[in-house]
Amino acid sequence: MQRCKEKLNVLAYSVMNEWPGVRLLVAESWDEDYQHGKESLHYEGRAVTIATSDRDQSKYGMLARLAVEAGFDWVSYVSRRHIYCSVKSDSSISSHVHGCFTPESTALLEGGVRKPLGELSIGDRVLSMTSNGQPVYSEVILFMDRNLKQMQNFVRLHTAGGAVLTVTPAHLVSVWQPERQELTFTFADRIEERQHVLVRNEETGELRPDQVIKVESVRSMGVVAPLTREGTIVVNSVAASCYAVINSQSLAHWGLAPMRLLSTLEAWLPAKDQLRSSKDHPKDSSAERQNGIHWYAEALYKIKDYVLPKSWRHD
């Protein structure tokens, strides 16, 4: 059911982007009237019949194409009135519900050079943000996820000032609420147009509110999730959290405290400096070898369903 819901959310964004003013219409999902066969995926929450809100049948060819691009495993016409879509079971395909950026997205190093996230190294100091919204450079201590070959659905945010952030739906992004003069963090797929995110001003270097003017869904290859000591990172000039899935920046930061402590202890060991200075062991060797989720992050993702209320999680 979760996987089907994720695909519907992506498709809904695509429909809005393709036809402004038109919405995705789910004609049928869970079948309570038993009008299908006993083995129908409608009884498992894995199948939906969809249309557009204006019921314009001339759009349905493109709607089917958008459904395929959104990641549905099976898409077909069942009548001229709607389209049938289904997904494989959640257990058969591991859904990427955690948070990442695209490898080609960039971070600003302390020396003033922009570097693609796919080329970042552990120990790099990148532009981040303090809890009160001030820019600060912070060390990358590990990668919670890194897979340069994985296809993934992303949310892409465009701001009035020209900044573009591409991030997975469950990732936390900084949002400025002008009416309350308050900085919060919101899941990327819940950010709406006319909300404000914090964007670095190229002239002053400050992080200032910038209005979101467009939200769209895209598919791209590769996922990278660097963790800084500060727990935040400025990517493509937009301030974001390093965390995802849990709707609390402070709770997520507390959960990664053991890894920050371990990084600090390792920095005190002389052997670590010798290892990093060796030509046979480059500084970023551990990052280059990583292909998947970091073991500690994976452990946290597994226990979240048992220790956190559902309202605190991205579902």
C-alpha cells in the first residue's frame, strides 16, 4: 500500500505540472464492494484506476505515460473512462523512503569552490546552517546513503530567485514562516508554492527567505545523503536538513549523536591522520566504497515504526 501511495503522490505532481488547474482523480482504489476477482490487487491496496479531474479523455494517453514515469509497474487502459495502474508488493521492491539529493547537486566548500555531492569526501567542510538560520561551515562525517546507479523519484523546488533544489520526497527542507517569524523543517513533498525556503544570497552570503514558485516531480539516477556535524547542508544554495522520514529536525539530530561522537573520537586518534595522509588510503576512500545505506542509518529506519507515532513519520 505504501509503494502505491508514493507513486500516486509523484503522479499527482506530474498531472499538475502537465495541465495547470487539472488534478489527478483516483476513480477506484480499495474495493469494498467485491466487484473484482478474488485475486484482484485492489484488495491489497496495490491497484488504482485513475483519470483526470476534468474527465478529458484526450489527456488519457499522456496520463498513462506519466503513470509509467511515476514508477507504476503496470499501466493499461481498461476502458475509455479511466486507466488501471498497479505496483508490485512492498516486500518485493525496497522503497526508497529515506532522504537524499542527486549526485550532480552541489555544495559550497569552505574554500569557496562548489563541489557535486557525488564527489564529496568525508572530512570536507561544506556550507551548512545553524539552528537559528545562520550560515556556518560544517564537516561531512559520513554518508547516510550513497548509490550513484539507483533510479529514484525526486521533488524539485524552484524559487523566485532562481534556486533549484532536487531532493527525495521524505527529505526535510528548511521553511521560513513569515507570519510567525519562525524557521521550521518540512518534508519536501509537502512544500507548496508561495511558501518560503532559505536560500543563500550570493552577494552577502546570508541565508534569506525565497518564495517557492514551482513544485514538480522528476526521476533521476543516483542518490547521495551526506551527514554534516551540524545536521544541515546548503545544496544548490537552498538550506536543507541532512535528515528525512522523521518530521523533527531536533529528534533526528539527537538520533545521530552517537555517530557524531564516534567521529570526534576518531579525529583524536593519530592513526586516523596517518591513514588519511597515506597515498594508498585517500581521504574519500570510504565514501567511494559505500554503495547503499549506512548501517547506522539503516538501523534507525528499521526501528522508527516501533518507537515513533505514525504522525511523526513520513507515510
